[in-house]
Amino acid sequence: MSRPIRSSRLISYDDTARSPPMAVPSRTLSTEGSSHRNSFDASHRRTHMSKTIEQLLVCGLCELRLNVPKMLNCQHTFCLDCLEDSVHKQTDRTYIGCITCGTKQLLKDADLSGLPSNLHIDNMLQMMNPAPSRPSSLTRAPVGSYQLENNLAPTLQCSKCQTVSETALHKCDHCMSMLCAICWLAHVDELSRQVAQLEGQLKTAIEKLDHKMIEYKSRFSEINDEIVVCFRDKILALQQQQTELLDSSQGILNDAVCSHDVVRAKIDQMMVSIGRSIVGSTDPVHVYLKLHKDMSIILEEVSLWGRERVIFDREKLKVESIFDTHPSSNVKPSSGVKPSIKHKIHANASEASVIQFYKSHVYKPRLLWNHCQRPTGVGFAPWNHEGLEKPLLYVAGSECHVVFGIDKSNGNIVQKISHDELSYPQGITFDPARRELFVTDKWKHCIFVFSQDGQLLRKLCCKGDQVGQLRSPEGIAFCADDTIFVCDTGNDRIQCLSTSDGAVHSQFGRLTKDQLVMGTQLKITSRMVDLKNPTDIAVQKDTILVLDAGNRRVKLFNKYGQQLLEFGQTGTINGQFQYPEVIGVDPAGFILVGDGGNAKVLVYRPNGQFVTALGSRGDSAGKFNWISGICVSKDWEIVISDYKNHTVQLIF
């Protein structure tokens, strides 16, 4: 059942002239149940909207309803008093920071009342807190009109002054307010004021942008100065390097002239000796033999002189010398050598089989490599090189300060390992687990540790005669438990060091009183042993083999320096030493000693009994002039470096 239609009431003000009230059109009412449901939905929407507006009207500083709201450049709004308190608490009062987004705004004036207002917020505040109403009277509508007590009809009311207007209102698309003509003019004035403030903000932005541009140009000026200084330093460094290279080149030339003069003087002296008659001498046969011996030496020196080829490496900016001792760097195996012979012997073979192998084998080199000046230590890496699927043969070049990694099948150089501080590489050994290469430097008195790709990882030890110090180290060998044994040649001793930091585990040799005392203090196993200039060392299981070059002996020790065996004597016949330099051990435990004085490789049983000798003096394949390095692979491939012939030979 529909309710009776009520008449509307018009609102007017006594103090303001208003046009005649406008009657509100009637609204048709729905049924009672529909009216109740619509009233509930409208009430719910109003409650939700009220809460949302309340959240928008809370100041972020005092967390109360905004009072005299002022808007920052970032569009966030706060109370004027809160902003003034915030600036007052700051040490630097030339700016104000937004607590919501952290943006800093420069202040031109200390009076914050000049900050712009947020019209949208102002309107909502006025809606939530309407101004006290002007004196007004409610006029009753004529008979037949509707009242405002129930089912209010839509009215044209100003959002600012709450005045009901009969004429159309102005709508602001910015704050969504409906304004009368008078309030619209005031609103437009406020917008104009804010536009003027936008001009001030733009000027501030221009100043900021120009300041950034000045800083940007200043930074580029600094960068240009850095570029000039950098290239000036590089030019000076290149000029210095050029001077050094020219000096190096001149030094090589001076050495060649000097050696030429020496050989020429020997030839002149030989000419004088030949001009003398041997008929009247007391021992003409001796004179004849001496002349022939001196003649062969001179002819050999003449043959070797001039084989040195000097080149300039543009990439490395180095002057290098290459000794072309042979027309070809590779020597293929002859038809008489059976490649399968190396597979007929194994590590568990009997001593009789190994002896027969050494005595019956044809010692003709499969590889004759001559791309290294004065090679020293040699060794096979215990890992396969990436891309080759087989281990490289490493050769230490003492004069060129480089460790070469070569392919044993063809002699091609696959890798070069060097460092600015590497001065005279001597001995080589490997850590299989960490894939690290250890190189002793005879002139730097230390040990260089490289990774498998040639990067320097660390240096161990320094020059001296105390525990943990070295003097002209030569031979080096890796042992279990992450330790290495080093021939401290200049100090007549052997030291067992940690591979990670060079800490000393034990030492034995001709130890001084200070060395013994320090070893006791550091709780290091020290043992007095008669060693004189030990030059090389090898490890076979738990046995340490030391080449005691000064005493012309091979001595076997345990890891704590207790001597187990020694053998060898001075002489020139097979089995005797003249100037032994290097030592190696094959997979069966047989001992190979390189004797530079006799130009032979001497083979001994594990108990020191002589087996056979390999090679003879000369500069052709299979012959030696001064053996400076030796190693034996697991396949019985024997590699021998020759210091004077500038070659590396691989036999078997």
C-alpha cells in the first residue's frame, strides 16, 4: 500500500536576498518493503563513503583530521601546523621533506602558509564540517507541494555555501564540486592563484635542472682530464718499455759480439798452436791428441754459433731468442722402433723384466723439441688438458722465463705460463687433486704456484737460511697429505712444506745451530744429514730420493729424514757420476739419474745396483750435452731436457 504524498519544504535565508523558492518535483513512492530495502542500501553506502572520506582527511604527521591543509609538490597534504613543526625540528630549514614519499622540496620562503591548498580536500572538509548556518527560516510550501521530511527530492545546492539555487550550478571537473555563481568566481580565483604557484614550481624546476647540467658538465671536464692523464701515463710507460726493449736488443747483440770475439780468439790461438811443429816436443802424441780435442771443441762452438734467432713479439712486446739447433722440431719414430713396446712392461712387472726392458730397448727419440732456450725441469701433468683429452708435457724455460705446455704427439705449444716476477724457472711438480703447478725459481728463491689455466695463485717462501726460507731452490716433488719436498740447494738441506701456505713440516740436511734451535722451537722434525748442494728430488711411495750432487751420491730417506740407503761414486765409467744434476723414478721404482758431466742417463735398480746407461755426448738425436731435467710417465715415456743443446727429447 502506498503512503500519502507529502509536500516539500523550501529553505531560505533572512539575511540574503534569494529568488522565489523552487518547488521540488514529486517522487512516486514504492511499496513498503521496497522502501525499507532501499533505505538500508543507501544507509550502508553512506556509511562506507563516510569512512573512506575520513581516511582521506587524516594528516600523515599528527594522524588527526586535517586542519588548514597545505599541499606539497608531490601532491601529499598535511596540516599547516604539522609542517611548520616538522621544519622547525630540522637542522637544515631550506627544504621540507614529505614523510609519505620522502621527496624533498626547496623552500623559498620560511612562511609555509604560502603553500598551495588542496581544493579537493578543502571541499571534503567543508562537507564533513559544514560552516554554521546563517539565520534561516523554514517556509512551508504551498498546498499541493511536497515537504523535505521524507523522500527528499533532488535540489540544486552549492557545495561551498550550501545555498539552494534555482539556476544551473557550475561543476568543477577538478574537485567535482557543484558551485553557485558567486562561489564559482571565488573558486576560479583560487585556481588562478594555484596556477601562479605552478609557475613558481616550474622556475624552481628550471633552476634545479640547470644546476644538474652544470654539475654534469663539470663531471665531463673531470673525465676529460682523467683521459688526458691516463694516456699521458700510458705514453710514458710505452716510451719506457721501448727504451727497455731497445736496451734488451742491444744487450743480445753485445752478447753475440762478445761470444764471436771469444770464439775468434780461440781460433787465432789454435792457429798459433798448429803452426808450431810437434816434432821436437817431448810427447808429440799427447800434443797431437790435445790439438784434435781443442779443434773439435772449436768446430762445435762455430757450428752452434749463429743458431740463435732473435725475433720481436708484437703482441707481448718482447725480444725473444729461439735456438734452431735442428732443421725440424719433431723426429718421427724410425721403422726399427715398435710403438707397442711401451705396453709390454707395467708397474707390477718383475725386476728381471724391467731390467731386460731397459737393456734391450732401442733408445731413439720419438720427439725432439727445440723451441725453448736452455730448458730445465720437465714433467707430465696428472690431468688431461681441455680440448686434447690427454695430459700436456710441461717444460721450464730458464732463459725465456716461461713454462711451456706442449702436445707430446707433435710438439705443438698448447700453453705458455709466465709471470712478470718469474725469473729462472727450475723444477716442476704437480698437485693432482687441486690441479696446481708448482715451479721453483732459482733466482727469486721462492716457489710459484699456478692454476691449470696458467693463473698465478700464490708464492711460497722467500730468500734466507731460516726455517721456511730458501736459497737457490732447484728440485721439487709432490707428496701425499698436501706436502711438497724442496731441494734447498743453497742451504744444503731438504724441506717439507705445506702446499697451501709453505709452512714447514720437517727438514733434514747440513743444518746450522740456529736452524736446529728454531726447528725445536717450532716443533719441526729436524735431522742432521750430510747433504751438499742437493739439486733434485723424487718421491716413490713413502721413500724420498735425493740427488746429493755435491757428494756425487743418491740418497734415500723416509719422510722424517732418516736415511735408508745411498749409492754412487765419482768417475767416468758407466755407473759412476761426474756431475749428476737430475733424478727420476719409473713406475716400477727403478731410479734414473741424469749426469751432465758424462752426458748419460744412468739406470739403477731400487736397491741402487747399476743396470745400464742411455745415450752419449753429442748434439744429434739420442745424444746429450748437459742433462738438466728428467721425468718418466706411467707408460715408461722418458723425457730428457738438455740445457746446452736447447732440446727436449722423448724416448720410448
